[in-house]
Amino acid sequence: MAGKRSGWALVGRYSGLAFLLPATTFAGYVVGWLLDRWLGTGFLYLVFLLAGIAGGFIELVRTLRRDLEDERS
């Protein structure tokens, strides 16, 4: 029973995941945009945007895998 979570705990956990991907995407874009302005380049926003998207997806998959493994045990 230690692995069981209440319904509200699951709602909180998954609603946090709903904001994870947009937040990491936005953060990556802003960091890249700021670096572009500072360094005078025009491509870093795209690099950091893609890095933010990748980081968000990686965290999403890690969390879902962990939850599935907890559910099976």
C-alpha cells in the first residue's frame, strides 16, 4: 500500500507535467534569445529552444516511466 497515491496527489503530479513542456520550451527560447542579443548572433534561440523541448520531453518520459514502474510493483 505504500506505493498507492491518493487521487489528489496524482492530479497534482500530472497537472505539473502539463506545464512542464511549455515551461521548458519557453525558458529555452528566452535563454537563447538573450544570448543572441548579447553575442550578436541569430541562431542560438533555435538551439536553446530545441534543447528546452528535448529537456521537457526527457523529464516527461522519465516521470511516466517511474510511475509505471511504481504501479507494477
